[in-house]
Amino acid sequence: MKKIVLGFLVFALCIILAACGGGDEYVPPPTETAPTASEPAEVEPTDAEPIEAAPLDAQDAQDAQDAQEVQDAQEAPPPEETPSPEAPPPPIDLSIPLDEALRFFTLMDAIFDEDDGALWGVNLRAPFMFADPQTRHAVANQADARGILSRVGEVYVGVLPDGALIGNTATTVGGVMWGMVMWQDMEDATDESVLAIMVHEVFHVWQRELFAGQEQGFSPDFFNDDMEMLILIRLELNALFAALTADTEAAQLAAIHDALAIRRQRRPTRQDIEVEIVEGTATYTEMLVRGKAGMMERLEQRVGWRQTRHIAAYPLGAMYGMLLDAVGASWRDGLRFNTDLSALLAQAVGITEFAAFDTLPLELYGYSEIRAEETERVETAARITQAAIDAFAPGRTLWLDDTGDLSGTTEVLHITGVGMIIYGDIESISVAGQLMMTSGFMRFEFGGGATIPVQDIAFFEGGARGENWELVLNDGFTLRELANGNFRVQREYL
């Protein structure tokens, strides 16, 4: 649970970074021939001056020469085949096992080949890589466009440059848009779980090709979770799940009506609708791995999680998609990034009028229990909020350019005047080193990086510690005091 929540946080930060214009330019996936581990990515066009057309007589002569060369090549005997040399050893001591990475690439491609466009109209094969946030090692199923990766056998390996985003997401590295999964999150997972998240992230690669319009991204206030809004979101989730598990068409239609009426009461914003499309359809596409029965089990788990506005969009979008399938709607063509899936469902079942909210059978969907839980959550959040304000108020902080692989028992909050934070027992492992915090705060800075409050700091060889934290640096990194009294982890040569 804790890694999943932090994974969603990483995605949210990716969206914010993208909105700021960071990263390489987007290279869309191919639409005719899907990439494989043996196909290098196309090289981007250069800025070289165009070649002027030759005079007509010279052009005719060139055409004749070209035709003769083609004919000679066709008549020439084929070259003798030579055995392929053994794959060279990896250029680095990789932290990701090549054989396991290749096994998952092969399994994923087999899933996409079996579907062969039945779900979304295209074979979903696409560039994909596993990455290690601590070492920045990567193993991919194809080459990048800028030579960061080198071929080793049937995979491509390399070290991702500083500043390249590493997470469970879709991101551009080396001029190519990749589906990416952090290898450490997969080490103890089942094959089904690994493949499901791989398919999820690969579908993000295809969304700009399949959906019209553009993602608008999110403002920081999107992550403010109002209690009344979260109660309505949880009621909507439970009503949708009731519709999916209904025994009769009448019961299904009644639950759909209630879900849509609850949704009207909460009035989702453009940002809510967009994340339901982006993350909801990617979660829906996990059905290629899990099957319908497996998806229902997974959705039941996710509906039971403690929700946030952002996290809830994953199962919300997926369940709207599955209900559209259940009622026989043709809905997957012509989607836009601002398509409201709930409106498509209302149209598909012919619901145009809704009962008043205060007449809905909310107890069927757990209203009293949900309100009690959310009230307790708000009270706890208020205590954490005040503690965070007190911790950051003096202003002395330690800046981390890269938070790496985050884990721990945490709460995620957006606090006015402080920013987006995680609170609790936090472990951050990155290329720079390891940070351990007990009942601590980490604030994510707009544009990248994170800070922790450090009112008291004591240095030791290879790191520093405070009252509730300790930082152990890897070789080649140092902790420097800045002119404003704050501290920053940097490479020693900077």
C-alpha cells in the first residue's frame, strides 16, 4: 500500500514537471509497425540544409544509375550467413537482471500480440524500460534515439542521465517516449502484477496517439482533498462497484443512476475528468493481463483503499469503462483528454433526469461509515498540518535534487503556505545516498526536488544527522551549506 501511494505521488509530480515544460520533446509511438527489442528507434531528423534538385537531364541520369544498382543487387547471390557473435557483456555492473527483464518484455509483447488491436484498435507494443532510481541503471526493449543505451543481446542497457525522471510512469528519455517501471517495486511482485503495471505505463505512451486534444496538467491545488468531496467520491466508487456486481439489469441501472447522481453533487472539475481519462483508461487496459475476473478483484481492493482525489481517479475511470462495456456501448473511438466517461455512460443507458441527492439510498453505499472515517482523517490531517507549518517555519532546509526510491509509512498532504508534503517514517534511496526519517516531513518543490526541515544538524564522515533524520551519502557526493544558511546535496565536482 505504501509503495503504491508513493507511486501515485510520483506520477502527480511528473504531471506538474511536464506542465513546467521540463524534459525532452515528445516522440509519439509508431502507428504501423510496433517497436520490438530488435528494432532501434528512428533517428530524429537533423537540421542539415536540404539538397537542391538536380537539373532534369542530370536527374534522369541519376534515376537510371539507381535503377541499375537495384537490378544488380537483385541479381547478386545472397551473402553467406555467418553465426551471430555472443552478446557482449553489459558495459556496467547492472542492478537489473537482464534475463528477467527480457522475460517480462517477451511476456508483455505476447499479451499485446494476442490482443492485436482488439481493445484499442492498435497493437500496443511500445518502447519500455525498467529503471533503478538508486543506480539510474536502465534495461530497455529497444534503442533510444541519442545513444544513451547500448545493445546487449536482445535488450538495451545504460545509465540514465541526471535529471531524467525515474518512476512508474511514461517519460521521455533520449528522444523516445517510454513506459517505465522501477525495478525495485517489482522484485517481490507476482508476474501478473508486474505485467499489469507494465501494460498500464505502456498505455500512457499510446494515449497521445489515441486520444484527441492535449493534456492540460494539474495545478497544485488539485491535490487539496476536501472532506465532503472525498465522501462523495467514495460513495460514487461504491455505487459503481455495486453496478458492476449487480445480479439484474434493473439493479445495475439503479446503481448507475445513484453513482451519476452522486457525481453531479460533487461536480468534478476539468482536472478530475482528465485524470480519470489518463489513469482510468490505463487501469482499464490492465484487463489485458488480469482478465475481467481479475480486474474485479483488483477494483474491489482499490475501492477499499483510503482515497484521495487523485488516487480515486484510477478505479473511477476503469469502472466507467467496464460499465460502458457491460451495457454494450461503443465508446473507445474518438476519446479526447477532456472526455467525461460518466456522460458517455449516462447517454448509453438513457439517463437524463436524476433524483434529488437527499433522497438517494446512500446507506447502501456505506455513507455513515465513510463519514466517520473521513472525519477522523480530517482531524489527523489538521494535527499534521500544524506540525508541518511549525517544522518549516524557521526556514532552514536540506535540499535533495533527487528523492529516488521513496518508501515508508506516510501520509500525503497539500498544505497552503507549505506545499505538497509527505509525513511519517520515510526512506529515500537515490544515486546520492540514503535518507532515513522518523515522523518527519518532506516537501516537494514545484519544478523538481524536495526539502526537509533541518533545524539541528550534526556532520559526520560521509553524511549528517538531526533529531529525527540521518543522511548517508554515497561516494562522489557532498553536503554543502548555501549562502542563505540552507544545505544542498551535490556532486563533489560541482
